[in-house]
Amino acid sequence: MNGVFKILKANRNNYVYLILTFFLFSTQAKADHAILNHDENLFVLSSFDLAQTSIKGKIVDESGVPLPGANVFVQNTQIGTVTDFDGEFSLDVPSDDVILVISYIGYQVKEVALNGRTYIDVVLVESSETLDEVIVTGVFDKRTAMESSVAISVLKQGLIQRQVPVSAPDLLKNVPGVYVNSSSGEIKNTIVSRGLGGYFYVSVQEDGLPVTNAKYNNYGPDYFLRSDLSLSRLEAVRGGTASILGNNAPGGIYNYVSKVGGQEFSAEIQAKYGLEGNGKNPYYRTDFNFGGPLRKDSDVTYNVGGFWRQADGARYPGYPMNKGGQIKANLFKPLDNGGLKLYVKYLDDRNSSFEFLPTVDFNNPRMAPGVEQTNSVLIPSIRSRYEINQSGEYQTFDSEDLIHSQDFSIGTNFDYSFDNGISVKNNFRLSEKNSFWNQTSIPYPIAVDDVIFYFLLNQAGAFGDYTFRDQATGQELMVVNQGLDFSTFQLKFDTVSGGLPGEYAPNSLLFNPLTVFDNNVLEIVDQLMVTKEFENMSFTAGGFYSHSKVKRSSASGGITFPQLTSPIPSLTTISYNDGNNEYMITNSDGVALGGNGASQPSSIFELEQSQLAGFFGHNWEITPNLNFDWGVRYEKDRVKGMNQLSEQYVLPTGGTDGDPLTLYDERGGRLSGEVFAYDETMTTFSYSFGFNYKFSSEFAIFGRFSQGELVADLSQFLSIDSDGSQGLLSPKPQRVQQIEGGVKINREKYSLFITPFYTVLDNIYQQSFGLEDASDPSSIYYTPVLYNKNRTAGIEFEGNVSVNDNISVRGVFTYQHAKPLIAQTYDLGGAGQADDTLLDLTTENDGVGTTLFRVSPSYTKGKFFSTIDWQFVGDRPANTAKAFDLPAYHQFDLGMGYEFSKKFRLQFNMNNIFNVIGVNAFAPPGGFPNSLNPESFTKEQLATNPDAVYFTQSIPPRAYFLTASYNF
């Protein structure tokens, strides 16, 4: 019998399990029934001789999707059955006044009194509990969190739909051990998992495969991942076997799982209207999802879902900050022991990101005078057409086109279990992704009475009067004279008349280069797993293959200098009079060094990254309560490519238009002829082993050690732009070691998952850059590469409590302390490399502790539901030098709704109820270029000017949303 039980347990999620269970109970004695009743993971079926009433019914979820395999029992008896593929059941009961107990993994148990009925329809509600969830992400075989030796969190559809996250990664704030900085908006988010910062250390997946396997500065999964009604659940595996079963994923795997269609047609549409920016800026969104059988006589199902959204944003720049959407569709063919899914996705979305705002008071940050939290510093609406490298091809920078991301993907998921205990799982995806940037990213003030401003315009030493006018009205704002101080023989800048607007940075404009990044990635990804199950153990072997063909170009459409006006900057036109002639430094649109078709330099980067990995895992159930597993992964990574650099030069005969008085088009761009090629191969080896011990069905512990290695970030290759930087290329795999343990408690009314962890990150790539000539921003040089090391120790809590039938509380808590073990950097001193010195800060940094928690009490009464999300982010050092602390903040979000019927629901959400300024990042005082390097800011600099205006990036201000949902 034990062997049969093992087969049943391993196959509890498919229909062979149901058939075998029925056969088992129809042929075994009552003694065997008692054994089965002891294991809550097995269904208990029985029969009786004198049935009096036949009951039929159907079990579905809140969306109307049938639930096959749900348990239906007569209360206090062993009389029961399970639902079929269509969620339907038939059961003979002693009478028509009994109570049926209905249960399904992941859903709340429901008791239904028949009261004379012979047919019932039952809707099961998702449970907030996660420890009884069957997990398929980041584990060698399907098992529940109580059975696994890894830290797992599951975010289900009910929790997801009751929130209005800023972005798809923003949902991970519900996962312990994960810090998400979504202050940038829908894109350019930052994830920190157990002290491992960035997407480089985690695998963000969609339906079991990485959203994209190529990662570098201006490209990553964040641009191609959106959450909508087609999302079924989010499975988060932190640490553990993620090093073995995920590619470059020692920090964790976060898998966004899509819905598939059921055997009956169902559909839902949502219309959402919001007011962001503290109620100032409109937000419009429509989500939809529908699915069902492809034909009446077919078991093949389909599902189609997606969204469209347009929003002015929390900080409106004069045009929508987000506009676009996606559509996802799949076909699913259930097999006797598995299934086959074919899916396609098309995303076409335009997004901008929130930039840093001028701020005062380092202890209690608040906006600088004349600035509100809803203000924008992004470039106003502008278009600038330019020629690429004198190639005859033209491109247009359009600020309203934002960061334009497109993703066309097609893939398959195949899962099948053979009768001999062998199961095969293969995930495949082919995709083409494009991300075209039309956005500035460093809008810091720059003083017009400083030499750097004129060097940027190629006007240093061009003596005369410079006139600044409002581009829209033509009004003269200020005149500055550039001359020579004969006592020092240095340039001087005197104000002749007027002044520029902006209290926080006098005589300054915003530095807004029209930066263009054109990213195109063609990618193939495939992962295969084969598992062989024996009586008390299983072996898994698999392989991973990825090939990414990356083509990237970087260019500039020129430079603009908006004024420091609120709430939206105004553009500026600049002219220069040498006493004889007046020259236009900007065109009529306010663009300098570009526009009117002027040729611009565009560097081209092309590379191919190939990754091939093999992995092996062994799972051994030593006793019914003790489980041990281990795994290894070997990977080979090759990066081959070349960087073709461009240069700027002076055009003859007055530039593009032949007019010597228009200076904005006198410089052109071309490929310089400098080509830097590279071909590097790296290998990594990762391993992990752990155990799980169940004292009972309600209490378990686990422990694990892992060492994961990662291949080099592609940014190291794309940054090669000189013989010096190529000579410094030293790709070296990073190494992550983790020790973790856990206590798991799963009771009827509450669950608790406690996980202490210890993480060591080695070979942290660090490289600085400086200027050979302080007056020449283009004279960049790079320091030698340094490799640092740090450790993070912490503890995670995740819990759910059902206070009563109406009130429940979900909470996640993290405390972690990070400390550098090796912390080296270069003190660049003055201009040039001669005075660069190596600093060792290891002993000067005693580490930093951070506290994060999110508590979400919920109240449900009849058709009404409500929830409060209380998030706390503790003090954090602003930089490695600990110049000051980013202060702690609390954020409260509200959600409430009413289900008028099974078909119609209204929901209201308010994010950031108290409109707090929660700072997540900073830039130092001084404006451009000083603000570009936050690591250079020291306590001593702060002490000399504690009232300085600096720049912060904070959570979005208060927002309101009303959502109407209708189910068909």
C-alpha cells in the first residue's frame, strides 16, 4: 500500500490521482480507510449501502471557473466524492437535510446545508493561507510550502485584485525579504532581495521563464512585465533552490502565472477611473479576461486577457506619462497526466518615469520652496528630428513617445507524467523586444553663470552677451555677459539684467539632454526538466538554454534647458551677441546642439549572449516526516560583440542650413572608426542542499545552504568605449552564499512562516570614472575594476490570521543588517589620474539595519469587503559613506468594495492616504554635474551646508481609484 500512496501523493494534481483514489477505496478494507484519513493531503472516499437521496451540484471559484478535484463530504461522516473536470459532482446522501463540507486547496472550506435541495451551486472563495498551496516554481517536484525546504510565498488573485499597485514589481512588497522601490512609476523599478540589489540577482518570470534573459543599464524585465486581469497568481521563491532551477537567480524566482480557460465560458471586464497626483491628474484603464472551451465537443480551452491604460501620471509633465497596453492569449490542451499550453503575448506600452525633485531638510525631507510633490521636472513636449551618423537615415526624438516598449512573444508549456514514474516538463519561448527611449534622466539645475554651462554649449571663451528668453512667449528673462577677468585670466560671468525663475537654484536652468536609447533584443529561451520518481525518492535532470541577440544604439537629439517653473517646466531659447552679430544657440523649439535635421552621433553596440546550463537534483523522503534534497547547476556563458563609437565634429559652411548665425546645427555626428570587439566565456557552478521535517501536519521546520554563481552583467561589455576601458574588462562571476532556516506553522485559524537567513555576496563589480580635464565633460577615464564583498543577515516573517468569519490579517515583516566585508573604492581627488588613491572603507562601515513590514487587515461582511495596507520602511543610509539617513516612513493604502451581485462589483482604492513623502533615493546638492554621483557626498560636505537643496525620489502622492467589474 505504501507504494500506491507515494504515487497518489506525487500525482495529486492530475486526474490519474482521482482515478487511482476511487479505485483504491472501492477495493480496500476499512483499515486502509483509517490510514488514508490520517493524511490530510489525500482524499477520503467511501460508500454506503443504503443511500436515500441523490445530490448533484457544481463547484466554481469567484470568477465562475470550475474547480475539478474539489472535495465534497457529508459532515461528520466519510461519505464523499470529488468534482469532475467540469467542477460537477453527484453524491448519494442519507437525507436531504444534511450539511455538505466542501474544500479545495487554496480556498476557504465551505459548509452548505441542503435544506431539502437536491442540486446546489457553490462558489469557493480564495483563502489567504499559503502554506497549503501546491508550488511549481523553483522546486524539483510539485509540493506544498509545508513540505518544501525553501522559503515560498504565494500571492493569489483575490489579494492582487484588491490592490492598485504602481507597477507589476510593486506586488512583491507583499513578499517578506523583498524591498521594492517603485518611486519611478510603472518602469525603472528596483528590487532588493535579502540584500541583493537589482534585477541582476533574481529571475523575474512569466509562466515559468525569464521575462528577458538579457539585462543591462537601460534594459531589463521591468519594461515588459505588466499585471492585469489575465494574472492568476504570483509565486515567489526566495533563495533556496532558485540558484539551481533559475538562471542567474540566487536572490529568488518571482513567477507571474497566467490564467487558462475552464470548461465553461466565463468573462470579466474592469473599468477603472483614477485621479493621481493628489487628485489632480486623470487615470483611465480597462482590463478584460475571457475564456472557455474552444468548441462544445472539445476539451481544448482558450483564455484571452489584457488591458489598455492612459494616465497623466502622479507628476504631470504636460502629456500622458503612461499610455498603451497588452493582450495575452493561450490555448490549453489537458492530457491524462498533464497538459500542453500554447501562448502568445503582445505588449505595446509607453511610459515615463518620475525624476528627482528639489528637496530641503536632510532630517525631515520636504519639497524646496516653490515646489510641490506633484510637480514635474521632465522635459516639456518637444520633437527634434536628426540625421544618424550622416547615414541619410533620420530619427526623431519625441518626448511624448516616452519610453516605448514592445514585446511580441510566443511560447509553449508542456507537462506530462508517464505511468512508469517519469515526468517531463518543458517551457519554451521565442520573443522580440524593443525599448526605444525618448526621455531625459538627469534633469538637475545648472547655473548659467558657471563655466560648465558654456563648455556644454561649446561657447566657453566666446565673449559677449547671452540672452535667455521664454520659448513660448518670447519674453526676455535674463542677460549674462561672458568676459575675461584680467587679474586672474579666468572667465567671468556677470548678470546684465533680469533673472531666471526658481527659488531653489538662482540663475539656473534644468539640464535636459534629449537622450535616445534604441534597444532591440531577439531571444530564445528553453528549460527542460525530466523527473523519475521511485517509492521514496525522485531524481531530476534538466537543461537551460538561452540565446539573446542584442542591438543597441545611443544618440542625442540635442540639449534643452527648461526653466525652474512649477508645476511644469517651460522651455528656454538662448542667443549670443558678440557685438557684431546675434547668433542662435538654440533653435525655435529651444534645442541646442541639434534639431532642424542636424546630424547627430549615434554609437552602435551589437552583442550575442549564449547561456547553456545543466542541472541535477535529488529529492529523498528519508521518513514520512523527513525530506532531504540537493542539487547542482553548471553553466557556460559566452558574450561576443563589438562597440562602434561615434564622434561629433564641426560642419563647414554654417552647418546643416548653411547659416553661420544658427549655431545649433553647426556640429554633426559620424562613426569615429573606433571599434572595440570582445569575446568572453565564463563558467559558473552552483549547488544547494536542504531538509524539511514535519512534526505534524501543522508544524514543520527546514534548513538550507546554497551557493549560487552569476555570470557578468552585460553593462560591463556595453560600457567599453576606449582602449583603457577595454583593457580593464575583467568579467568575473559573482558568488552568493546563503544559509537559511525556517519554522512553519499552519493551523486552522492562522499560519506563520519564520525564516532567518545569512547571505554573503562576493565579487561585487565596482568601477569609477573621472575627468582628465575638469572643464571638459567629454574627457572621461575609468579606474581599474575593484571587486568588493558584503554580507546580510536577517529574519523574515509571513503570517495570516483569521480572527473570525469577518476579519483576517495578513502580514510580512523583514529585519536585515548589511555590512561590507570588503569595501574599496577610488578617491579621484582633482582632475586626472595622477592623484587617484585607493581607499579601503571596510573597517569604517559598521553596517546598516533595515526594518520593513506590511500589515493588511481585511474585513468582509456579506457583500462588503475592505482592507488597509500599512507599509513601513525604516531608516536607511543614503550612501556607503553614511552621509545621512533616508528617514523612515509609513504608507497607508485603503481598499473597499461591494458586490451588488455575482456579476457586478464596485471597488474604491486610495493609495498613500496621508500623502506622505517617503524618500527612497537621493542625489547630492550642487546641481549638474555634482548631483550625478551620490556616493561622493560626505558627512563633512553636509556639515558645511546643512540647509542645501538636494534632490530626492519619493513614493507617488495620494491617488484615488474607482473600479467597476462585471462578470459574464
